[in-house]
Amino acid sequence: MHERKYCWQRILLHWLSAVLILWVLLSDLCVALMDVERSTYERISGFNAAICVLYIPLFLLRCLLYRLCTQREVGPAGQPLKLMVCTVHEALYLSTAAVLLSGVLMIRREVDVLGWFIVPALLDDPLWLDIWFELHRVSRALLTVLLLVHVGAVVVQGYQGRNVLRRMLP
């Protein structure tokens, strides 16, 4: 069975998203688990916050393209496997949105976006900052689990002879 490739815009946004999300999740995990100096922690956290701010418009574009193209490229979700695939992908998009939204709302001080512009802290109530921080932590954990499921499904389908990864390559 021949499956259509995704459009180049979706392929580009997929791999940009993959690199950025994996970098942020893995670098945050490393600084959390390793005994690093406070300045290293702050540099990595600041850089990650900055690139996530820059990623938000790309993520919104990715969501738009997903909505516009999914039905046409995947077809109706009447088959159980296609329904499951669509559900997991939508959960990935929702959890990514939750991570980005909670990340913006939990910041306690302004974020310098690579010297280009400043994003101010939007909230100052410690209770709400703590709530958004906890939602951020939970949504990051959910995103990590969903990414593992996603990568695992690609590997399993590859072993079954259905190289779905080929659709996401240029």
C-alpha cells in the first residue's frame, strides 16, 4: 500500500518541533538530575524559555496545517488503527499546547528572547504561579510519555514492514 508523503511544510515543522522539544525535555531533565551550578541551570532554563517563545508561532502554524491537511492525507478515521493514530497525534498537539501555555504563564520574571525582545511575566500572584508551574510539570510528563509512545509506534510499524517514517522524510 502506497501512503502519501506529507507536504514539505509539515515535514519541516515536524522535524523542527522534534529537535526543539527533545532538546528542551532532555536538557531540562539533565539539569534537574545533575548537580549543576546555579548559573548553568539559569542559562539553560533561560535559553529554553526563549526558544519556546520563538516556537509558539511555528507551533500554531503546525496546528493549522494539521487541521487543514489531516483529513485529506490520512482519510476518514473509520479504521481502529487510524482512529488511534489520530487520537495520539491530537493528544501530542494538546499536551504541547499545554506545555507552551503553562510555560508562559508560570514565568516569574521577564524572559529575554535572545536579545531580540523581552516577554514580561504575565502573572505575579504566587498561588497562580504555583498552579501554572504544577500544570507545566504534569503536561511535560504527559508529553514525554506521548513522545515515547509515538516513537515506539514508528519503530513497531517499521518492524511490521510499514515504514511510516518515510512519509516524514524530505
